[in-house]
Amino acid sequence: SVGLTFRFMTSAPVRVPVAARLATARRYLMCPPRFFTVEYSINPWMDPSRPVSTEGALAEWSALKETYELLGHKVETIEPQPGLPDMVFAANSGTVVDGLVLGARFRAPQRAAEADFYRTWFLDHGYRDVVMPEKTNEAEGDFTWTGDVLLAGTGFRTDPGAHAEAQEVLGVPVVSLRLVDPRYYHLDVALFVLTEAGPGTRAHIAYYPEAFSPGTQRLLRRLYPDAILATAEDAACLGLNAVSDGQNVVIPREATNLIAAVKAHGYTPHLVDITELRKSGGGPKCCTMELRG
Ligand code: ARG
């Protein structure tokens, strides 16, 4: 049973019930960072003059994959390619809802070639509906499925025109969100879903309000009044780049406030080390594309 214990000076501990959490089995696609480096800079986290350990990144990635497997999730992998150091960030190469695949079109020329390797992976693995976007689209970097709507970030990478394209290709309602802080250049470093919406229930999410424009902050408050609001410290260690199965939350270990908050809300945090991957501006969610349906 989960619950919060509040202690009052004058009374015995009181148990306040917290909604039951429920894990659902997931399928993920991941790419081992065998060619991982930071040799160009396309976000404020990337400093090519700072040393990076490919071995260390591989160890972090393997531990992440093992965490998912121990939680009962299925992990598929795609071969990494030399010269594509960011290919480890699988989330950027496809948005899959109900077995329909919307591929990627990267903003940075350095990453452009990744999209076609992932497209080929989908075709080789039985996906029949694979659509490549016309507009700049960094997939789950900027698209977050909540169970009833697709939240879609723009401001740095994904073109707002890609939001309309996603709605048309995937046949799901899209809600556009404006990102304003270059450190949080993708939606998945500013917001994640803890529990998907179900029949008659809204999604439970966590986000860092200051990463969004004032209008988007109002929109998020309206849609998700019970969201967990992350602190600046949680955001600054990429704590929002977390992955939840509805019960278990795989999260960067430095995000101490957020870890305590998700626990208080009845979830089970699983802490991961992303020391090397973070040098490229990525964390657990960036390394993880969810294959839905
Ligand atoms: N270096 C990569 C880039 O800037 C990091 C991508 C992280 N992926 C993500 N889903 N946020 O494109």
C-alpha cells in the first residue's frame, strides 16, 4: 500500500491515501553508444573540448537497458553507425502510436543521416505504416504521448508545422507547447508522463514550468492541475528526462527533489547514472524510443 505519512506535533501520524499506481509492460528501441562522442555542439550541454568516455557511456546505457529488462520491459536494439555519435538518442528518430510510425527530420545536418537508419529498422521489423515527415521533426524529443493527446514541443528543434503533420499522420490530437530556454531545447528534457490518461482519468505528468512560455505555462496548469512541478535543480541535471511505466520511474540520480516528489506520489524511482550521456544533452528518455502497438 502506498501513502504519505504526515506528522503533526500534537497528534499521531495520519495516513493520507495516494492513488494506486499501475505498471504496464512496454517495448522500447535503444541504440548502443558504441560511437558516442561530443565532436560538434548543437545544444548548450555539448562542449567538444571536454573529454568524453565512450566506455562510460556504454556502461551507463547497458545499466539503463538492464533496468528496463529487470522491470519486465522488452528492449529492441538498432545497430549504431560510425560518424553518428548522437544515434544513441533513439527517442529523436520516431514517434510510434498504435503501430503507426512518424519518422524524423533533424534540424542539425550532423544528425540528418540517423533518420534513414531508423526508418530502415522499422521496415525490417514489420512496421507497414512508416511516414517520413516534411517538416523538421525530432520525434519523441519533442513529442510526448500522454494516452489521450500528443504534447508537442517547439521553439528550438521541431517545426510547429510538424505538429499539424503529426496530427494528420498519427490521427491523434496534438497540443503545441512553446519551449523558451535553450538548455531545455527538447520537450523531453522539460516534461515527462508519469501515468498515461485512461478512460475518464487525465494523465499525471511532471514538468519544469520555467522551460515554457507564459502562455504554455497557463495551458499546462489548465490541462494538468495536479502535475508535479520540478525545481530548477531537478531540470539542470536533466531530471525530467525520465521514463515511467506507470509505477516505476527511471530517473537521473541527481534529481533529488523530483525523486522525493515522485515517491511521495506513490511511484517507485529507479536511479540511473548519465554522467557521460549528459555531456551531449541526453538522459534516459533520450536513449529510449517507445514502441506503442
Ligand atoms: N546531442 C543531442 C542533440 O542535441 C542530444 C539529443 C537528446 N535527445 C533528446 N531526446 N532530448 O540533438
